[in-house]
Amino acid sequence: MAGRLTTAAALLATLPFLSPLAASARDFTPAPQVGAAAISPVAAPYAPAEDGPTAVKAAFARAKASGKSVLIDFGGNWCPDCRMLAGVFAIPEVNTWLGQNFETVSVNVNRFNANMDIAQGYGVTIKSVPTVLIVTPDGKLLDPDGATALGNARRMSAQAVVDLIAQWAART
């Protein structure tokens, strides 16, 4: 049975109209092993709030071309957990892994008064930041149950953050 599934998956991957998405699922690289790597918070990881809608739209355009899921990081420059999450994302191995597997975009929510509608479009009400959504190129939210799990990022190891994101992304 396993042999037939592998053969079927290989055949589907060769179909031109499925190849970007099939390649994405097949080529998802394992999470890097960063252990207890030192995390340096990023001072201001979020662009001005008014840039959010355009940045998200551009990330989805890239995702449709690449077949990668979009990782949307909602937060604010005032938020210590957001700054620590950005520090995890800046670790070279993590940054490379994110680039290989996701189209990433950071969205500034100010003081919960900007860009909330973007998350609500996926059925998520932002109650804490950072909130990370992983969305397929066609708009399917992969982490509805864990969208706020990184709200305590400053108390998490870099490895725990990466493993959680990898777990969500594997739901494709």
C-alpha cells in the first residue's frame, strides 16, 4: 500500500498544474536544530501599520508563484514577545529555513487598532501578540488552534518556536 501511495504522489508531482504545490509539500525542509541559541530582541521589527495590507497582498502573490504557505506575523514594536520572536526569526539558520518554506510578512497592529481585519479574514480575532498565522496560497488557515500560542515567545526557546511553526506548517 505504501509503495502505491509513493508512486501516486510521484506521478501527481509531475503534472504541470500541480507541480508548484506538490513541490512545496514535498520539499518542505525540516526545522533547523538551533537548541537554546541566544536570542537578541529586534528593536523595531514591524513596518508602519499602513504598510500591512499591501505587504500581505504581496506575500500572497509570491506564495501563489512559489507554492509556499504565507507566514503572517502580527505584532507591535512595543511588544517584548514580538521583538523576541523577531529575534528568533533573525537567527541565520531559522531565517534561511523560513525563506525556504514560507513567504513571510510582518504586520503591525499598533495597539490592537490596526490591521485586525486581516486576521479576521481568516476567522481569527487577535487577542494577544505576537499572533502568527500560517495560510496556504489558496487561503486555508493551517493553525486556527494555535494562532496565539507564541504570545509568550520571550519565555520560549528558539527551538520551541521553530518546532511549533514546523508543526503547524505540516498540516498542509
